[in-house]
Amino acid sequence: MTIHISAVELICNFALKRRRNNVVINIIRSAMETLAVLIHLNQLTEKVLSDQLDFHAFSDKTSKLLLGSRDGTTKYDSINIMTILSHCEKRYPGILKIYATLSESAHPNWEGICYGYSKVDYDSDETNFSNNWSEMWSKKHETLMLLLMQMFQNEYNDVWPELFDRLEAWIEANDDQLEATKKDS
């Protein structure tokens, strides 16, 4: 099973060519959030297989992870992305810093407002408005996209299928116990 993320790369390249780096930042950040969910799902599966997490707790956690919402559209509360990323940091040190850097530009704060869309001349007390995203990010985008795609390819193509096969065998081997301890919804 192989997944190709060329669509993300194509969209980012299209946006970069049109100097829409702020769009690329948000696409990369969204891709990182999707990757984080996959990494954390794999981590939870590993915990079940190593008897560090009860299967029913795993079921509850994965329901919140995959079905959770902030606006009440589902019966599950979502897990905060920073919580998910903090778990991912254990496997991929530095992922929190990358996300924080992307978030600084994606949100209306100093970098997002003052530096992304203006240049301040402190000597003359003037602010000149301009789009500075290319200057700030263009060299980093390709590296970030490639890094995230490599991580996703590893988690989806290598880690997840093996864990899923092992989890399926584990469920079959523990079916009677799981049925006996199942909570009625």
C-alpha cells in the first residue's frame, strides 16, 4: 500500500510560483496536523500491542482522535493538536518547534501581521506595507514539504501496515476477553 502526496506538493508549488507563501504555510501546517494524527494513532496501537494500553481505552482514544469535534457535531470531544504533537515529539524530536514556527506565521501575531505584511523603519517611525512571505519562507518550504512527506511515507507505508496486521491478529487472539470486558454503549 503506497500513498503519494504529490497533490500537496503541486498545490504548494503552484502557490509558491504566485508568491502566495502564506497559503503554503497553511497547507504545510494542515499536512503536519494530519501527519500528527497518523503518528499518534500508530503510537497508541503500539501501546496496545505491548500491553501498555487497555484495548477499550484505545478504542475511546481513537474515537476521540478520529471522530472528535470542537463544535459538538459529534459525540466526542476532539483532542487538542498540541497534545497530539507533544506525543509525536517523542518519535520525531523537533516536530513541535516546526509546528510552532509555522503557527507564528499562520496566526495574527507579531510575525503574521508586522513582519509578514509590513516592514517597520524604526528610525523614521514608518511602517511600509508589503508582502514579505517569500522573503521569509521561500527557501524553507521545499525542505519542510519533503521532510513531512518522508515522515508521512514512513508512518503510512512502513509503520502503519505492520502495526495494523499485528493489531488484527491481537484482536483475533483476544476476542473472548474483549467481548467479556466490553462496555455497553
